[in-house]
Amino acid sequence: MFSSKFKLALPTVVLAATLSLAGTSGAAITTSIVAGTTCAGAPTATFTPGAGSQDVTVCVNTTTEFVCGSTLQFVSTAPDANRFNLIARTVAAAFPDIAQGFVNPTPITAVASGDLGSNITTGANAVSPGSSIALGTFTIAPQATATNASYAISLGSGAVLATATSATGCGLADVPAIAASFTFVKAVAATNVTFTRTPATLTFAEGGAAQTIAVSCTGTIGTPTPVTLSVAGNNAAAFTVAPATLSFADCSAPQNVTVTPRAADAGSNPVQTGTVTITNTTVGGTVVAPPTTAVTVNDNQSPAVYNVTKATATVTEGSATTDTLTVTCTGAFTGGLTS
């Protein structure tokens, strides 16, 4: 527990949500438990029953409060308590004065005991107000009995932060309660995941309406999710595709790729073709071959056709008489050119 110089009460830790506490006017404290050894991680991680471990770090943000230390304990919610063990503690460099020794392993139960927190060295200045202040890093390992889909590990109602109004004020430290939670989600292996797309071909007239490719999957994607697919067309002059990626957290519903043909112009253009390719860029499934959709873009106008009104013309040598051939055309010139 906290040393007597901070006048701190021994807490009982319960994992909850981030808590904001007001002290002096404008003061606020927020607390989090995040994955990793810094304060940059997420408040969740995957686990495999009876295997591996996960580092988590308890962090606080303060606006006006100087930090002198903390009392920390971990609990899990009954009836699913005692499914994880604390197997290591790394004291934050700013708070080297350990309140109590650490026992490996320490089961995380529904009733917290002991004190895993630590304080500044006697006579040292408190840590200045700021964000991402690490109070300590803890290594948590799942027991073989941790078979639920998810678990919450929490700081309890007795967890407190020792704060002061100045760098040298820890002798009169305030001890507001802090609360935070961390979620473990059981890893589930991907099972028989296949992605398919329909239709196999798309045909457009330039300037025509957009069409869609439906991408669907079967099987179990598993965790962590999602599975990301990349989508790419190979003829930007003929058509565009969107979006560039698809993200599947599960196989409950198909997702669409929109293919839009080139805009219409005044001229005649040759037929243009290309493909839309869908590839899996993360572990978790395969794209059923062929992974491409063939795209054809036809011109929306007929090419120019020339017609002559006479098959023959007759004139007399030395005569002023003339004969006239009339040439007409229908359709459009290539690229809008004239001829």
C-alpha cells in the first residue's frame, strides 16, 4: 500500500471504465489500462487459453495534478474470476519506491488484495501534470481454464492515485480514486474462410451506369479481425473501382465494389477491356480462383460510315459539263476528330 507519507488507503481494484475525477477547479484525471509497455496501446488484446502472456500498462492523464504514486490492484468479475495470473511487474521509472513485494504467480480474483503500486523516491519531486504517465507495467497470463470468449480485468474501487498541487507537495498528497478496465478476447483460428465474387464479367457502354461486384465469404474469420481485401482495376482510362479495400469482421453479409465506366465523349473509341482483381492482404482466408472480374467498356456511338451517292460519274473531255458525287457519313469520328 502507499507509504504513510502519502496518507493513502489500501484499495480494492475493480475493472471498470475510464474515470474522470475533479479536484481543484479545472482539474481532471483519466485512467486507462492498455496493451504493451507504453501508454500507446489499445485497451484490449487476444489470448489463447493456457498459453502466452500479455503486457499491460496502467496509465493516467492529469491536467493540473502532480503525481506522487499509486495504489494498484487487479480484479476480475465473478463468477469468471481466477482465470488469469499476474506473473511479472515492472515498476515505472518515475515511481521506483515499491509499496509491497510481488509474488509470481498472483491469481487475479474477484477480491483484490495487496498493493502493486509504487511511489516516487522520498524527497524527489512529483511527476508534472501531463498525459500518458505510466504507473507500472504488468504481465498477465491466461490459465488453461480461461475458455470464455472474453474477460475483463479491472482496477478496483480502492485503486487510488497520490496527487499534489506542486512538485514538492507529496507530503500532503490527495488520493482520488482511479478506475479502468482491460478486455481479453479469446483468439479464434480462421476456419475454411473463402471469398468469392460475382459476377465474373461486367459490360458497359461509356457514360453508362455504374455496376457492382458482390464479394462474400464463408467460414469463420476468427480473431483477431478483420480480414482485409485489396481491390484494384488495371485500366483506369476505361473504368474506375471503389473502394480500394474491403474489411470483413465476419461473413454475415456481402460487400460491394463499385465499377464506373469512363465518361462519354463526342468521338468514336475502340472497345476497352480490363480486370478488377481482389486479393487477400491479411491472414485469415483465401480468395477463390479466379480472383478477377473481366470488364468491357464499349463506345456509346457507332464509328463513322461514309456513303457516296453515285457508283459512277461521267464527264466529256473538253466539255464544261460536270457531274457531282455527294459523300455523306453517319456515326462519330474517333476521338472526336474530323476527316
